[in-house]
Amino acid sequence: MAYEIKNNEIAWAPAVENINRGYRVFGVSSENSFKVLPFENMIVNIPSGGQCWINDIRQTWADHIQDNFEGGVNSWKSAEHTALTEGTSIVFEGSKSLKMTWNHDGTSQFKNRIYKEYDSLDIKYRNKLILRFYPVAAMSNDLYIKYKNNGSEFILTQISAASLTSGQWNRILVDLPANDVQKNKFQSLIFEFDGLQWTAGTRIFYFDFVEFDTHILVPTADPNNERKDLIVVGENGKIELVQGTPQSQNPVEPPDLPANKHALAIITVPAGLTAITNSNIFDVRIPNSFAVNADKTKNELTTIKGQIVQLALNELEQNALMSLPTEIPFTNMLVDKFWDRNGLNDTIEVVNDGENMHGFWEAIDFPRGQVNVSGLPDVSGNSNFDWKTRTYYWKGKILTWLRYAVYGELGWGIASINPKTGAKIHAQIWAQDWMANPNDTDPTGTRSHSFYKDSGTWCGHPLHWTHDDNYLYVPVYKANVKLGFTSSVDIMVLDENLNVVKWINALDEANSGFANWYMVHSLQYVPSLRGFLAYLGGQRFTDWGHHRQPVLFDKNFRVIWTGDMLDTNYYVYGVGYIPTNGYIYQMTWRHQTSNFYVEGRRWPVKVLDNGDIFVGYRDYYNGSNNTNTNGYPRYFNSHAICNDKDRMWIPYRDAEYNMRVIYIEAGQNADWWQNYNIGDNVLQRGILVESNVESAQTNDIERLGYAVSYGSKTCFYSYHDKTYKIEGGITTPGQAVAAGSFSGRRGVSAMGKSSIVMWDSTNNAFYIVDYANAQTGREQIGFNLKTKTFSVENVKGVYVTAKVEGRGALDLLDLMKFDVLSSTDVPILENQKIDTYVGIPLANQPLNAFKIKFYWTPDGTKDIAAQFLEYGLFIDNEV
């Protein structure tokens, strides 16, 4: 089933010629409908109700929460000896519960029931009743739970008094009948006691959070191999678990999707797993809100056609995530996802304006200034703890990492921050003892994300963050040993809510040639290659020797190409890719007796028409032997900063504690680095940025960060509590210069094309500033994209939709526009709103070829930090 969607590989299915042929609908009615969630242990549940279509058949589920009593208790009734009131002093969740007061005469048997009536509610898809029950005093006898279905009353269960503890909330889980006929016309839920078993007196009970739920038991994990199971729903509305096969291969494949089923989730079951969490559940539902009739005429472009286009976008997304081939249901439909600047299908022909560094078009209209941070997990119990390590901008959020300064530690937690208010959005801390006590000054729990720099100090050190259109990728060192030949590093993959989606390690990526990774010198998502360029250090399978190697992975982390494996005589400056001249560069310091020099290696890269990537044979250039032996990067403090167009900077700290930068610019210096050919001279190692940046290795570990935008001639690099500004090719082509620095600023990242974000090293605040460190004005970056010519016969109208995400996404959808152009760029329709059907004017008919232009220009009226991810186009034509 593994399948990588590549350029031009979408199948434009001819199965349906026109809209009037109809379309089989699969999907759920809203964002939360039929969503699979972890319950406890190996049980998952589907609490949310809603509607689901399978082959145009609609099934409706009752919502799980039948009463939390926040709206009062008036929907419940009681027998003559029982009174119902709102409970406010004893509440399980929220602010109210149901208080049942039973005034028992000592002789009446069943005059105490409380019940809620339903209008023949269909709960056949539910298999659990869950409620919270609080007896104020010890129970004399059992609690009876009954129900009425289709006019008949039944006992559902009898909860023994011995199992219920007085003075506290008891969770009660009850199996609902397995027979659909017993629960398809549900008319009442009843709670009562057998009065003959109780003495006279007043008894008080509380009820809260009564719900019907659907539980699915995930089979026991295999002790040795991972398995993927599939949760599906069928035409009868029933949920099924399709169990996969434990596999030692990578990637582990889920089972095939059965015919006429709609997939809800993939459950990853690692070897030995005992409890399902969010990270094990991969959501593959298709949100949808309509059922298609088969009687639409070709030119009746109603909202239903817009919804079909959106459904195609959703299916493209789902199948891409599941590594399945994608079929577009109509020949007159176009969809494209911006995995790079041209789109998955290469439909973007001209980019007049826009910033696409990571697989989407940025849309930013945001004020600069100081942002005071609040709400992060409190680490004030020790002044050495803080969150001020990164200001990594991604999807309208600022991300940072927890830091412990005493031992130079970066580790244990990640958080996201609102860039406008500074308020915490999400936060995760992974060490066990920190979960119990965030102010623990001597953490000793399970530190699953750590390595150390010097003997006796622990560090979780996520250096080289990167992201694509969907996920954040953070290499994290995971061993309690010093960074070196026995340390261990995996790549942690997180979604925008900071949930760990998966881990990527050397054993999973066996084709890279490594048995393990103990270093990730760099990791970059390269949109123009639609993959990840990494520089790895580890032990290779063939001889278990220690080597370093550049590796190019695709978006699913399958190996596309591997470069030269170098031994320990080489120290890495950086590895990067420059699209303009088409080279992958590897810059190293050769460190061997009588052989000290800078060495550059480069591989020509060609992206073929079918999307495959061809990497040719490398050439290299050696600098002259250098009498100065201190040219190597100290403690791996280096990174290649690429603008994804024509420039690359490699800042590093050398063994003499100088900050230097190696600079490469396409078309200059024979496509090698600045000063590459000046002989035995320290400048061959790069220009000097600053001297004495660290005097001893025992100092606080570096706080790295870098910033560059697409095609920019300026980059920024943070080291310790200073951010450096480095320009390339502005004053003189092919030459970089140190253009200043900002003291007291750390963890820099780019926001748009002309702004950066940095922490204040002393205050609990970060700054959004321009390239001159000014806090005034706004960062404004729009887009103006024109498609290639679409040749479609006799076009009568078009429907255009778009997928956007991030802060202010609804404002962006409202403000962005599209034009319809002729094949020669003459405007036909201008300034049209997204999610709108527009007819082609009669004066422009017949129209057999056209283009679409998407654009948005920031105007300062809305605070937007969003992304334009995909577009869909339905072409209404007569043939």
C-alpha cells in the first residue's frame, strides 16, 4: 500500500463525465463527528455523535452526553417519594449535578425512581452507559438501572451496594444490550432502589455526567513487532476494527480498507503496548456535510458542487497521509496542494509575490513590538529554569523549549505561545517527576529526551528544528551519556497541538546505512525537493565504524539519496541545498596530521518531470593545507542556513572560540564558497564575525536559532544571548559581511520576509522586529499566484475554493480573491471571492482555455498569521 504521491501522478479518473452522473459520498458531518479517541488501557472510544455517509447512505448517531445537568434537572422526572433539585456543592464536572432526595416510608418498594424520557432515541450504535454516582451515606442495598425501549421496560443491570463507596464519586460503566432491537427505540433511562431492602428515612444521592458511549477494544499488542489496525464504519452505521498484521518491515502497513467502508482512524500498536494514547491514533476521517442526489444537471452549479470540490481536497489530504493513490472524481475538477512553490501538480506557473519556505504560502499582516509571555507551566521554584530558548514561528504560533541553565540543559518540555497576546496555547513536559512537580529543582525521573555536553550534566538538546506543511520535526538526543559515539538521537514529530505523532530513528530508516544515529548535525525541510536533507552521524551496518553522511529523505522519510560517508577525520560545518545552481553542498574540516584544510563537496541535483530526483556524481575542492589546526567547528555548533533559492550561510564556532561564517552564493566564486581559493589563510575558513564568543567548554551550552526567508540576502543566527545579522552579496556579489548584532536576544526565527522574532534574555518577553531591530510597523506578506493555462472545452463557469489554516484564517478566506484570466492573461472576471461560483460572461464565450490568479494584499485591518495550503477548482462546462 505504500505509495508516494509525486508530480503528475494524480489520476484524473474518467469514471464520471459530468455532475449529473452523481457521486458516491463518504464522510462525516463535522470536525468532531465519529472521532476516535483514547479511553483507557487498550480501549478507544467514539464519544461524539453526528452523521456519517457511506455510499450515499446517511447514518445518524446520538451524541454521547445525555445529561451533565449544566442546564438544570427539568428534563428528569421522579416518583412520588423522590424530589429532584440541582446540586451545586457536590459536582463531578462543571458547576451542577442532579441531587436526588428520597424520603422513604420504610414500606413502599418502588416509589423512588428517577427517569429521563426520550422520543424513541436510536442508540443502537452505542455499547456503553457511563455515569457518575455519589451516595452521601452507605448503601443499604443495590442501585437498579433500567430502561424502556419500544414500550417495554427492562432491567439493564444491578449495581451492588458493596461496589459503591459513600462520600465520593463512583464511575459506573454498564454494557448496553447487544441486540439492536432492544435499543433502537429508546424511550427512558431509569434509576431506582428496592424500598423493601431499606429502612425508613431520608437518603440523598447525586448523579452527574450521564452518557452513552461507543467502546472498541484494541487487541493485545504483539510482543515483538508493531501492528497497525484500522477503525472503519460501514453502511449499517456499525463500527468495526480491522486488525492488522504485526510486521518487522518499515513502514508498517495498515490492513486494506474493506469495500463500502469509511476509514475513521489508524491505530498504531507498537510492540508490547499496554495503553492507547493520542499519539497512537491517526485520524483519517473525511469531513463532509452533504448527500448527493443523482439528478443535478450539468450547468446547475449550486453549493453542492463547491462541497464536492472541498471533498476532493479532503480526500487528497487523507490519501496523501495514508500513502494511498489519489483519484479525483471528475475530469473537470482540479485540486492542488502547495508542497512546494509550484504545487503538487505543478499548476502554479508565475509567482508575482509570496513566501513559501516550508510547503505553504504565508499570509501575514501582524504588528511588530514587545510581547509579554504568560501562562506557561510554572518553573519559578528554581530561578535557573525558564522557557526562553526558542521563538520558533510556525503556523501562527511561537514555539519554545524548556531550559535548565545550571548545567546548560535544554530539555524536557515544549510550549506554543500566542504571538499577539503572549498567552500559552499548549505545553508538554515529558519527564515523569516534572509532571508531578514542575518546580522540582533536582529532576530525577524518566528523561526520555536528553544527552549531556560535559561529564555529569544532563541535557535534552533539540538543535535543528524544521517543519513542513503538516508537522514539526525536532531531533532530540535521548541517552544519558555524553554527545558522541554512544549517544542516541531520534527525530520527534509533533502536530501543531504539540502531540507527539511518531518518532523517526536510524533503525526505521535502515536504507540510510546506519545502525544508529548519535548525532543529527542538521535537518532541513527542502520544499523544492519535497523532502528532508539531513546530515547524520552514527555507526554504519557494514563495520560498525563511526561515520558522518548527508542523506536526502522524501516526505515519508524514505531514503532518496545518500552522500559520502566520512570517518572521524572530518568535522562537519554544514550540509545544504541551493536550488538556483542545483547543488547539495557538504562543507567539512579535514583534521588529520599534516592535512588540515577546508573541503567542499557538491552533488548536482535534477528534478525529473515525473517528480523523481536524480543526484549526480560529486566533485570537490580542497583548500590548501593550513598551518592553523583550529579550523574545526567546536562541539557541533554549526548549521547551514539556506534561503531555498540562491544563498547559503554556515555560521560556526571554531576551536579558538571565534564565530565565523562560510558563505556560498550561486553563480559566484565558481559556485564555491567565499575565499575558497586563497591558500593557507585563516579566511579560507570563512569570514570572522566575532572573537571570543565562549572562553571554555564548561560555559552554558549554546542557545541556537536561525532565521532566513525565501530568496533573502540577509540571515540571522543566535548563539548564547546574542543574535548576529549576516548579509550575503548585498555590498559585493559573492561576499558575506557581518552586519551587526543584537545583544540580549536569543532563539531567533523568521516571521515573513522582513521580520524576525527573538527572546529577551532578561525579561519574560519576546520581540517581533524588523531587520534593523525596530519594533515599529507591521510584518505584511501577501501572495499573488497565477496558474498555468487550463484547456477545457466550452467553460460556462467555475467554482473556486481554498484551504487555509492559522491565526485569522476566516479573515483571510474573506479577504483573499481570485481572477479568471484568458490564456494570454487578459482579465475575464476580477476580484471574485473564494467559495463562490461565477459564470463566464457571454462576451467571453466560448471559453476553451483560461488561468486562475489567487491573491491577497495585506492592508493592516486584520491581524493575520495564516497559511494558504491548497486550492480546488470545479469547471462547469458543456461538451
